[in-house]
Amino acid sequence: KNEVEQSPQNLTAQEGEFITINCSYSVGISALHWLQQHPGGGIVSLFMLSSGKKKHGRLIATINIQEKHSSLHITASHPRDSAVYICAVRRGNKLVFGAGTILRVKS
Amino acid sequence: DGGITQSPKYLFRKEGQNVTLSCEQNLNHDAMYWYRQDPGQGLRLIYYSQIVNDFQKGDIAEGYSVSREKKESFPLTVTSAQKNPTAFYLCASAQDRNQPQHFGDGTRLSIL
């Protein structure tokens, strides 16, 4: 079993829909990251959080340390949100990555 | 603008050849990282460096080598000992290990 599990693996949504991507992890962590990978391969860091909730524009990230679970929400989704969303947890000096969720938003 | 530059974007290697992937950052970051990405898998750490002239093996260091002679540069050499080098390679940097990592656009390596 991977240390970081994401669900779903693939997600197709209609423009405007509310989207949730989930991340569960099995080890103690000091922080959790949500990243976005564009079709060309470049990766952008969206959030780093260790407790509670963070919001940036239409993106919201939450984490429940006790349940070892985090969610990334996208409100009013748009085709430009189509990308791979990656969850990563910090253990010591390293990040451990989930396999990613492929999101496609159709207009 | 500050950022991380990886070159080349695409790289082809013949069997038995060593190749070096370039990673340069002008963010004045102390920490730098090399990851490998394979389809359907999460990024895996090859090597990382927290300071100039020091680097540590990651989870999949066999068949790879690095150097960190300058703060802004962290080149990765894929040696002939790496039996399955075809992958997407990403370089990242961070102010320190507790800060978010900034990623380059990656290099796609293929074997001819």
C-alpha cells in the first residue's frame, strides 16, 4: 500500500461543477502539499498546510490530522483547471508523493 | 523573473551512454532536489542537496550521480548503470526543507 493515496485517479467534470479530490496518508507528517501539474509537465505549488483550511481564489484545501486525510476543492470549475493534482506529505527532509488525480473539465 | 531552468526539454540517449541533465535556479534557494516521474506513479526522489558541496541519496539513487559545486546549479548525471532511464525528470528547489518547493518544467529522457 502506498504511503499516500489519492482518489479518484481520474475525474471528468462539467464546467461550473464543484470538485473534490481526496488524499489519505498512513504516516506521521509535518506538512501536506497540494501541487498542480500542467499538460506540459511543469508543476506549481498550490498549498502547504499542517492544520485547518486554506483558500486561494476558487481553490480550498483542508486537512484533518487525526484522520490523516486532506481534500482539495475547486469551486465553479473551468476548463483551464484541467491538470493533474498531486498530494505530497513531508516526512523529515523529504516529500512523499501520491500518484496524482487527472482532472478534465469540459465546457 | 526568478525561477528554475531545466535543460534540455527532451533528451535522447543511446544504450551505454551517460547523459547530464541541467538544473539552474536564481531564487537563492539552499535546497535542491531531483525527482523521477513514471506514468501512474508519484514522483520519486533521486538525490537532494540542502547546501552547497553536500548532497544525499534519495529513494532511487542507484544509476544516478549529482554534484553541487555552486548554489544555483544541481546537475544530474544518468549513468549507463541505470537500466531503465526512460522517464520524466523534475528538478526543484526550496529556501529550506520546510518551505514549498519550486519546480522546473522537466526533462523527458528517452532511450534510442
